Amino acid sequence: METPQPIVTFVVPSYNAADYLERSVSSILAAPGDFEVLIVDDGSQDDTLALARRLAEQDGRVRVIAQSNANWGGVVNHAISLARGTYFKIVDADDHVDPEAVGQVLARLTEQRDRGELPDLVVTNYVYDRVSDQSQHTISYRGYFPEGRVAAWKDLGRPNTDQIIMVHASWFRTELLRDVALVQLPEGISYTDSLLVLQSVPYVRTVLYLDLDVYYYLIGRVGQSVDVEMVVKNIDQQLYVTERAIELVDYEELHKKEPRQAQVMLRYLSCMMSICTIYLFMDGSPGAIEKNRQIWARMRQISPWLTRKISWTKAGLANRHTRAGRWTAVQVYGIVQNIFKFA
């Protein structure tokens, strides 16, 4: 007898996550609804794989995949090929979800599937859960997306500063990820979640926003890829991913055809350029300043139009050319960081 297709595949990328994995997976399993959990162990050196297998033995909705270390992009590449769910939702092993909110999303998606009206992308709220001071900050999309109905890009409103469609907010239709023949995400490096979003958005035609606080994104864990010291250390990886994003599409042409869709991508790219610029300024060495000059020059070489657009965003404001200007940009970034709790 053929197993019915679950409405969602929750993918849990896991690397040395034994201290967090059970909480993450248990939060998903506590939700009512029809789904599967795909834990992908990315060559962990601790007890992550053994714990994942124990969770699978305890609950038949859990599957475990073990692979050699390929980092987050390699996990997602593998998971897209194996996912059985109608939708594809990533929950990192050190994060967790609200089971009740997940249950509401699953119920709505089941209704949409029964009506034959599946949106390409579902957006829900997420919460920065900052361990250093036990504070939280919720990113909602109220006022930006119409709430509770399937919408087109033209229906979007004017976004607030923090309303960027991050992977934590995103539930992609699995077949969209497969059918558009996405370029494989880079493997062996961090920060590739941005490319998953940016590569997918040009193919999205319909969006459903549900005003639910679903995802709790842990911030402040030692050794986390978004930790300030780790970003500075791995800035070449961030630069590589950002250059890939710059080259991804003809942003000017997309803006002519679907300006609101292009706006989503431009705002994300602006965020990526801001990170590159600020963290290179934090480094402050002549080599780092030269790398910042090069990434902006690369964008100018690819698209003067794109460069003009990004230069009028916060990324452009941060891109100062004097020592005092660079110091000021870093200080302002720190203030914004404390307000929005994103690192």
C-alpha cells in the first residue's frame, strides 16, 4: 500500500548538534498534522547521529540520512532529492518551532491542497531567540503581505526595515525547488541559505502569508556561523556567496517585469552587501578594505543599474571610504544589531 504524501517535509540539518537536536525535533513532532522529519547528519563528530537514529526508532515520522560533511548547502541539496512532502521546511538543529503554530500551518496547507490551490511559497513569522541576554525579537510580515490569502507579488505592500524574507520564514513547495532545476547550492561553506531563497524567488508566482510565530532562531551560541568572530573569520565564504547572488539573475530585467518580486531580492542582496562591508570594516586590515572595494567593483562590473540601486540602500550608506566613516558604520551596525537581536 502506497504511503500518502505528507504535507510537509521538515529538514533538520545537523552537525555536532547532540546538545540541541532532541529539543528541535521534539518541537516538530509535538505538532498535530501530517508531516515527516528528515534529519540529515552532516558528518558529525559527536553523538548526533546516534541520537537521530534513536529519535527515528521512537517515531516512524522521522527518517535519518547520514552523509560526509558538506555543510548546510550539501545537506539541503541532498534533502531536496529525498523529501516526500508537498512543502519543504528547514529547521536547523539548534533552533525549534512552536508546535501549535506549526499545526495551524499544516491544517491550512492541507486545506489548500484539497482545494488544488497550492501557493509556491508560504511565509510565517520567526523569532530571534538570543541566549546572551534571554531576549527575543519577532520578525513579522504584517502590512507587507496580505494575511491569510494566496497573493501575487503585485499585492505586496511597503516593507519595514526588518521584513526580509529569510529562510526561517520560508516554506517552499517542494516541486518548485525541483522543477526549476536550481543550481546546486555551494557545498563545504557556510551562509548558503541566502542562495536557497534568492535562487527560488524568481520562480515563485504565488505567496501565502500566515501571521503565526512559528520559528525560534537561536542566536548567541558559541561557534555559531553568525557569531561576529566566526563571520569575520569566514568572510571569504560570505563574499563568495554574495558574488554568486550578484550574478544570479538580471535584476534590472526582473525589475521591469515584476518590480515587487525584484524588490524582495534587492532587499536581501542589500543585506548581504551590508554584512560583507561591515564585517570587513570590523577586520579593518588593508586586505579587508581591499576586499570590500573588490566586491563593490564586481557588482559595478556586472550591473551598473544594480550598483545604483544597492548604493541607495543601507548597504550603500555603510560603504564609507574614510577611517572615520568606516568606524561610524560599524558603530551604527552594533546599535541596529542590539535593537533587532539578529546576532
